[in-house]
Amino acid sequence: MTEFGITKTGFVIKPFADIINDLGSTSVLRRILDIASAEDQELWKRMEGLYYSNFVSTASGDALDLLGEDVGLNRRFLFAGGTVNLKLSGEAPGRVYNLPIGTLVETDPPVRRFRTLALVSLSSENKEAKVDIEATSRGSEGNVAASAINKLNPTFVQRNLNLGTAQVQVKNDLPTEGGDDLESDASYRDLQLGHPRTLWTLESVRSAVKSVDGVRDCRLFDPFGGVDVSLSKFNFFLFGGRRFGTQRLLGTPYFFDILVATSPGFLWESEGQVTGVHDAVENAIREVRPLSIFPNVRLANNVRVGLRASILIKSGHDRNAIAASIKENLERRVNTLGLGNAVLYSEVMCDTKDVAGVVDVQQLHLRRCPPLLATITFGRSERFQGEVIEMAVGENLPLLPDEISVFEVDARLIDLEVTDR
């Protein structure tokens, strides 16, 4: 081994090539340099994180909370959830009692309300069932003890169910939980990205309406808020001497329309101790609507959607299970569409063929009923009728701007003929 430095023959300078060779992975100096470089790398990562924490689209955790506080939008609590047992008694022979999605169950005072998340069918042959539930309001107040949920909401039963002499007992064997958890970064980020940075605008009112629990979608209409090109005098006036629209009479209130579609299980009008979505929307927009301009809150028309088709499946598969899976896919698809969004034939076809065991789908027709609040209309395709409207093969199902699609797995609009190959 060559010696450098002070030697018997004098001082020997270490060549540069040997110095580089000594900086191997096992050298002491190389290890010191690696440690120092690793600290520098962590510093650079921290600086990168600080930079991206300034933007809603890339921030996370505490940084995302601070950005939300800047616009007055705090991270929301989740809806508490759990499971209840439903037990039928006093039923009529041969009758099936369907409890739809959104059936309200509740506790004794102080009342805590929950809505069911799936359809439940009870009969003499199937007198008991379990169903998942979710609180109708966010926060820890939805966390209730076991056996606290003990009845159906009487207002909901009176308006939506026809039980007759039958009774349904309700009980949660386990406590509900999750109401004291905060929403995820992804959900909170989406909320901030859609939050307007202006006051007294349609955007700010729309954001306030959509933040109300139970609102599925909304649309706002401001008939006098812009240029009205429908007026006969449009394009025939002097810009300096005439207005775009007719002048408003002094003392006459100005209104704008809010069209609201609700989720299953939320009442529209307040009844008893149940606050309806209508009142909740008016309270939510009080601080963001322009002064002296008042909302006309209207309920959207629910249009029940179904289909008729022949389903060819592989031999050995359960026909009922495949039909149930198809309905579940379509329920997930249709019930997430917004106001006025058409039900597309291609999407329904894909959702149907994606079910395991399905070989082919033939003669698929989309179907609908006239809207609930407008079964008698003038013009277009709706006539004085109550029968099902069926589209041709390959044709989409269009909806008007004030209509929203609703898919129910037990609706009479669904006609599936499932056969083996």
C-alpha cells in the first residue's frame, strides 16, 4: 500500500486520482458527505412542499385548512352511519311492503334522524331485514348509542308509506359512529375549488344552496339579470337612450328562481320538528343574496327512469343476481345525474354489459314516466297521459332543464327478460 504524507523518505503528496478513489461508498468522508447531502435533499423537499401549499389544487392537511379559512370555508364533519334492523308485524297476507331509499328513522327526544341507504322489502316470508343508515345532519350529534334508534319518522310514514295496519319496528344493535370525523383532503379540496370568491352573485348563491344537506343539484335563473335578447326591441334602440329591458316599477320586489333537486329521505317542506330543504335553502342564502332581491325556491320535477331489454347470460349464472346487479349499476349511474342531464343510451348499455355473466344486451329501450309535478303539460312529447314513455332502440332519454332523473330498483318501468345462452 502506498504511503502519503510524512514518510521515511520525506513528504509525499497524495495525487488527485487517489483522493477521488478514496471517496468510495465505504469511506468515512463519503459517509459524512452523504449525510450532509441527505439533509440538503430534505430541505429541498420541504421548500417544494411550502411552495405547493399555497395553492388549493396541490395543498393538503393543515395547509389546505388554512386556505379554507381564508375564504371562510372550514373543513366539514362527516355524516354518522350505522345499521338498523327492521322488523315487520301486523302485515296483510301476501303483501310486500317496500321501504324506499331515504326512509327516515329516528330516536326519542332529543330527536336524531337518519335515512336508509338501500331499498328494503318486507313481507310475511321476509319479516326482518338489515339496512345501512346515514344521519341527515353532519357532526357528532349523529353518533347515538345502541338501541337509541327505535322508530320510523311519523311524518315520513304519513306522506310516503302506506302501511295500513302493519307496523315496522326499528332498532340499531350497535352505536352509530363517524360523525366526529372530518372529510378527506380530496372532498375538502373539491369544495374549495367550487367555492366562489364573490358575494351577491349567482355563483355564490349556487354554492350556498349546494352546501345544504339534502340538495342533490340546483339551478339558478335570473330573468332580468342580463341582456334579454327575446324582447322585440332588441337591436332596434340607441344604446345611450334606452334600456335593454323594461323598467322595474318602484316598490316592486325583484325575484330570481332557484330550482332545487333533493336527495331521497329529505323533506321539502318543514313539518313538525323536521326542517325541510326549502327553509334550509332560504336560510343558507340569506347572507349571500343581493339586498332586496328575493329567492323563489322551487322543487325540481322528479322523472322516474327505467328500461326494457332482453339480457343474454352465460349458463350457470343466477338470473336474479344478474338482474339485481344491473339495477344497482343503473341506480348508481342515473341517481348521480344533474338537473336537465339526459340519460345516455351508450352509458346504460355499458353499465348493463359490464355485469359479470352478461353475454349480450338486445332490444334495450329507455323509459320514463311524465314528471311528478307536471304530468299534464302542453307541447313537446308529454301529452295528457300517465302511461310510460318509451324511447326507440339507441335513442337517449332527454330531460328538460327543470327535470332530474330518478331510478328505483322496484319501479314498474323496469322490464328485464334474462335468458341463458
